[in-house]
Amino acid sequence: MEKRWALSDFEIGKPLGRGKFGHVFLAREKKSNHVVAIKVLFKSQLKQSQVEHQLRREVEIQSHLRHTNILRLYGYFYDQTRVYLILEHAAKGELYKELQKCKYFGEKRAAMYIASLARALIYLHGKHVIHRDIKPENLLLGAQGEVKIADFGWSVHTFNRRKTMCGTLDYLPPEMVESVEHDAGVDIWSLGVLCYEFLYGVPPFEAKEHSDTYRRSSYSFQLLLKFQTQTGWSNLSYQ
Ligand code: N15
């Protein structure tokens, strides 16, 4: 039996941050003294933006994940006006702030983050979950400085999609049928971008205009495709 949580089970502490739909607070579970982060979402705002369904899906995905480099979702509860998410507390806070402070990371530190994120992505992709939004703003740091993927706002469970396309499977090219690797390439591309940003302090395709970033990114992607066809290293194709 899973425990039903209530606000009275927690002592609420200082605010840790605020997002689009709610605020995050430090909290302590009274019985166990376990420190957590509680995210408070307003039902009215969720309804207004029509993201209730998306939230349900996120909760469903994230509550089943167990990995040191993925922020745990311990549970949730709600009252008349709000939904509360019980999240792992990341003691060293937000990675993007650390990057701003340091300007860029040394090679050893960058390598540790990238290796950890690679392990987290292998785990996610093995569970048919694609994150699709890997960036510094979605990463937190644990007590030992370990990186944690925190936000699953854009993630998808590919298993559902594969199930729904079962009828037409015969007509799809192999790389589409094997859609784990196929779509998972999105996250691997992002990991490469992140690696550059960790080492240089700015993302590789940054430009004043969106259209220029797009042009520069597309050009790099064309190079990747060309490289893949020349070498046969195409098992991690991108979209
Ligand atoms: C729908 C649901 C399953 C999504 C769950 N994930 C999120 O809601 C994403 N999310 C995570 N949104 C906020 C957070 C979040 C969790 C933000 C900040 C923290 C957090 N855990 N710990 C922190 C935290 N620790 C800090 C230490 C120092 C300074 C700031 C800190 N923020």
C-alpha cells in the first residue's frame, strides 16, 4: 500500500525557486526528518493552460524512474486548490547558476557531468523515455555535486507511440521501427551541445537571431548525417 500524503506531514521551509506553474519549497517530512523539495501547483492555472493531462503523464513517467542522476519524484497529493509534488532535494542547487558563476567548467568537471548524464540517458532510453529538453536550466546538483536531470516537461514515453503505430509498422523503414535509437538521438544531440557549453560557457550555435542559430545548427546536423553515411555510424540518428 502506498502512503497517502498530506500537507500536515511536512514542515515547510524557505522557497527554493519558482517556475511557470508554481513555487518550490524546502520541506521536511515530520516522521522521518527526511528533507525534500515540495513543488506547489495551482489547479486553476493548470486548468487554464490545459496542462493537467501533461502533468499526469509527467508524474506517471517520473515516479517510475530510479537513477542517481535523475531527480526522484517521491509522491504527490492535492487539496481543493493545489497539487503538491514531493521531489528530491538537490542540496547544491541549480547547475546553470554554477555555470554562470564559473563562466565555464574545467575538462574534468565537464567530463564528470557528461558521463553522468550519458548514464542517465542510457537508463531513460532503455525505458523508452526520451527527455527532449536537456539543457543547463533543467539540471540540479546533489550534495556530492552529482548532476541530476530535474524537469520532464517535454519528455515522451515512446512505447505509447510505438503501440499506436503498430498497424502501419510494415511500411516503416527499420530506423523508424527501432524508434528507441531513432528518437533518442535528440537527447544525444543535446548532450553534445551541453558538452560544448560546459567547456566554453556558451552554446555552440548561439546567435542574436533565432534564424541564425537554426541555420548554424542545421549545417552541423548536415555534417553529422554526411559523416554517418560515410562511416556507417548511424545507429544514433537524430529525428
Ligand atoms: C510533473 C512532475 C513529475 C515534474 C517534476 N519535476 C518538476 O517539477 C521539475 N522541477 C523540479 N520543478 C522544480 C524542481 C526543483 C526541484 C527545483 C529546485 C529544487 C528541486 N529540488 N531541489 C531543488 C533545489 N535545491 C536547491 C539548493 C540551493 C538553491 C536552490 C535549490 N533548489
